[in-house]
Amino acid sequence: MEYVYAALILNESGEEINEENLTDVLDAAGVDVEESRVKALVAALEDVDIEEAVEQAAAVPAGGASAAP
Amino acid sequence: MEYVYAALILNESGEEINEENLTDVLDAAGVDVEESRVKALVAALEDVDIEEAVEQAAAVPAGGASAAP
Amino acid sequence: MEYVYAALILNESGEEINEENLTDVLDAAGVDVEESRVKALVAALEDVDIEEAVEQAAAVPAGGASAAP
Amino acid sequence: MEYVYAALILNESGEEINEENLTDVLDAAGVDVEESRVKALVAALEDVDIEEAVEQAAAVPAGGASAAP
Amino acid sequence: MEYVYAALILNESGEEINEENLTDVLDAAGVDVEESRVKALVAALEDVDIEEAVEQAAAVPAGGASAAP
Amino acid sequence: MEYVYAALILNESGEEINEENLTDVLDAAGVDVEESRVKALVAALEDVDIEEAVEQAAAVPAGGASAAP
Amino acid sequence: MSAEAERKTETIPEWKREEVAELTDFVESYNSVGVVNITGIPSKQLQNMRRGLHGSAELRVSRNTLVQRALDSVGAGFEDLEEYVSGQIGLIGTNDNPFGLYKELEASKSPAPISAGEIAPNDILIPEGDTGVDPGPFVGELQQAGASARIMDGSIHVTEDSLVAEEGDEVSEELANVLSELGMEPKEVGLDLRAVYSDGVMFESDELAIDVDEYRTDIETAAAFARNLSVNAVYPTEQTAPLLISKATGEAKSLGLQAAIESPDVVPDLVSKADAQLRALAAQIDDEDALPEELRG
């Protein structure tokens, strides 16, 4: 999940979520960065409204049905 | 939230969650790091079982409420 | 199931959900395509608002599946 | 989501979920395929038991919270 | 949590939530005040609408992480 | 609510929740202390298990899940 | 000794002067002094109550005139208690706070039957139900007292909750008998605090009644508010750090799902989501021929 967290930090700092920035953040955290995952992440986030996606997590009703067996 | 995200990246990469590492990650993301907040986070996390807290979130439906257009 | 997934892919790519396109996708996936089912599906989907149906599913807790080890 | 759908079609047709097959299916659907996302998906699915993940979803009432528009 | 309570008292009394006032309140309560935590709190609250933040339920998994004993 | 917050600070700092301590904390926060309210609070809290009440609060998010704006 | 002093000694007997002096000492030795109504408490019960105060408070009973004289001589505001001195009363002193004193006294009250001629201290309600009394003239007595009553299944029933006396009403002989027959004890007997003078402030009993549950709720609310603020302002504390971690994780996951990020942590959920979407779509399809067997409704 570290790649996603890296994207979230960049989103908060207002920096662009691109390959270079993501790699920098992950590098600084000691992550052994895989270029293709960074690329995939950038591509996946291209048309996504991150604020909205993050807020959806907040909208989750507490105590929701936990599907855990 | 960027400070918390940074801690979670370190948690995943297996690096220690200390002031230096947090500052490095946030710096790399272009965050204007406040030392006191870093300190406070490190202190607050001292006795926290991060894995457990992460799993708590996993037990809860993510992305719940449908995004009404 | 594969027929319905094929329809979902076409829905996302923005291509028309018609017999030809469905057959192409299924062919590419190595499916032994049954023409009558393709026909039935295309007809059945004519009156369905796919976006809406798909969004309803988004309300489903995804949490369940335990994170890969 | 189209990448995931494509993987699930292959899973049903019994074909291997590899980069080539995924690309073929997506191509056939008119998707502008990004190699990195295909790669990431193949890697991510390596350790996933698809049947199990699907069953998790089935265990939960689909369409749960009715997303009344 | 005592630091947060101190901020909440100041918020109600209408006094400014700054390092000096926070320290005074905590001192009076016999708390061994840590400057960095006070600083971090002031920084964290800078752009926060306290009234709103107080009433908005912390959107967190229910059954939530049990409070540390 | 400031009287209650004051009691909670004392509870965390381990100081006794008595009239003198409460008055000190409130004074420090610039509150115009009403002696009778302090007295009533002290008497009332004698019969309240504060730890339990605090934990109770942790189990139930206050302010009801407010849907994202 | 002058003639005048001699005469005073005659009009105020020694024991009275000593009593006033003792009462004065009593008042001066406590932070809070109150007047309690002890009307109708049998002396033996009063002794028990006195002992029941456990040393947290002291009860002193004397003649009202002497009590008033003592309050007057202490002054400093205590004389304001004199207006509460009437009927059968006692002085109560404590270093505890007046709210605590009131709570303690209320808790020590016990129910008791009410007699004819007494004033109802609150509304008296005879509850609906089987009285257990065999059919007989008691039905009429109940009805006369103002209760709806009739014979059912071989005994006398009260058919609905019936108000038979309002607060302040004098209890009639008939009603007293009926309540006694039913075994009802509508009175609360105990030391009834009228007012307390505490550190310069006079508190009447209705000001002293505190709702502990309300305070408990306030504590819960305050704790929840602090927690909310800590999480929403992202100021982690020992208690809220786990919540923040969970929240951050949830946000990452939500983003992962919404953006269909092909990350190993997200993909299992994406597969679930795809399956759920498939089922949701299938549910909209009426023609079963268009669906594989496992998706047919």
C-alpha cells in the first residue's frame, strides 16, 4: 500500500503525482521502488478525483457489515 | 494527514518510524515539515500496535457509500 | 459470467455493447462463444442503466478479502 | 476496472492471466492498454486466490445499501 | 488527550489557543508539559474550524481501535 | 462544557478532581469560574466512573456520522 | 453582679445559654450548614439516620428559638438560614460540598406509608393491575378514592393508572385506608434538606438536585469531542493514534478501490468489487437466457 500512501502525501502537499515525485518519496522511505508499479499508479490515478475518493472512506457507515468469516 | 501517511509508508517498508525518517519522507514529498508535529506523532505512536490498527481498517468496508453523481 | 464481464469492459472502454464487440472480446479471451447468448445479452442490456447497476455494487463492503500476505 | 474484468474473464475461460492474454482481451475491447497496469495486475494477482476473493464478495449482500439516486 | 482538552477549554472560554495559554492550563492541571506537543497542537489546529471538527464524528472503523488501556 | 473538560484534564494528569484543582485549571484558561458549578461537578463526578464514561465515548462516535458534504 | 445582669440570668436559663453556645460552635465548625426538615421521623429512626451520616455530616436538633439565636449570633450570612427554621427541623453541618450532602441525604431516604390528614408530597398514582384483593367492598372504596376498579377473574383489578391525589392535596381518611390496604408507601421519609449556606452562598434544595446521569453524559460527550478533534485535526494522541492509522489506511484503500489501483493490497478487493458489480448488473437483466446459470435469479 506504500505506493498509494505516497500518492496521498503528494496530494496533500500539492505536488504533482508523477513518477519522479512518487519515486522520491518512496526512496526516502527506504522502499525498493518498482518502476512499473509507479507507472501503473500514475496511470490509474490519472482521471481520479482523489479528494472525493478519500472522502468516500469517511462516508462509510461505522459498524458496517464485516464480511470477515 | 500527510504525517500519518508517511508513518504508514515507513511501517510498510520496515524502516523505523522516527523523527529523521519521517522528516525525510515528508521532505521528499515537498511538505513543509513541522518538527513538533513529527515529534508528537512519533510519541503518540510509541505504544501503538500499527498492524492491529491497520487491520481494523481492513475489517471495515472501504469505499462504501456509493458515489451519487 | 464471462459474457457479463465482457459487457462491463466494453462499458468502461466506451465501446458499444453489440454482438460483434462482445464476440471479439470473448474470442480474445479464448472463450468458445455461443452466438445465442451474446444475442440475448445484448438484447437484455438494452434497457439497463449499467452505470447505475455498477454503482449499486460499489456500496458493497469490499473490506472482506484479507490483504494478501 | 477494465483490467480487473479482463483478468476475471481469463479466469473463467481457463486461460492464463498473463500480460499477453490481458492485453489481447483489452485490445479487443478497444481499451488503450497501459503496459504498466497490466504488469502490476499480473504481479498483484500472483498470490491471490481469485475464487476465494469472489466468494468473499458473494458472502455479502450485493447491492446492499440501495443507492437511491 | 489532556492537550486536546486544554485546547477545548480555551476554545470555550474564548481565549486564544496559543502555546502560552495552553501551557498555563496544563500547568495548572499538574501536567508535565512538553513544549513540542503544545507546538504541534497549535500547528494542527491552525486551520481547523474547531466547532465543526468537534462535532464531526471521527470517521473511523467502528468497534474501532480500542482505546489503549 | 469547560468545567467537564477541566475535570478530564485532571483525570488524565492524575490530580484529584476537587474544587481547588478545577478552579485553578479554569482560572488559567481565563474562565470566569462559578464556584457552585465547580461544587456541583465535584459532587456529581463522585458517582461517575470517568474511565468507563470515556471508553464508552470511544465506542460510540459522537455527533453521528455526518455524511461528507 | 448588677441587678440588671441578675435579671438577665433569670430570664435566660443557664442551660439555654450553653445550648446556644454549643449551637454556635456547631455552626462555626463547618463550611456548610443546612436546615433539614425532620417532620414525622420517629426518634429511633432519627438516631439511625444520625449514625448513618458516617461522620461526613453532623445532625443537631434543638429548639427552633435557640437555633435562630445561634444563627443570629454567628452572623456572616448564616442568619439567612433562619427563614428555613420552622416546624420540626434540625441543623446539619458538613465540610463536604452541599451538592454531595444533598445527594447523600436523598439516597438515605426510605419509603413510608402516608396517613390521613398528611399532605401528599407528590402525585399519588395507583397503578393498573390486579390488587390481589378478593371481591368485596374494597371495589367501592377504590372507586371512591378516585381509582377505576372492577372485579375481574375473581379479584379486584385497577383497570388503568389512576391519579388519586395531586401533590399538595391533603390525604383523606378513605384514601389513606385504600393506600394502606394496597401496601403503597407514597412518602419518602428522611432528612429533607431545605437549604444550605455554604462558603457564603445560599443553596435551596431544588438548586442542589444534580442529575448524575447528565454529568456522565457530559463526560462522554466531552471525551468524544476531544477524540473527534484529535482525529479531524490530525493531532495524534496515545488514544487516537490507532484511529488515525485506521483512518489513513481506510483512505488509501478507498482510493485504491475507486481508482482500481493494481496494488497487491487492493487487488483482492477489486476482484470482489468486480464480482459484486457483475451480480448487480445481472440482477438488472430480466432475460435468463442472457445469463449463465450461476447468475440466474
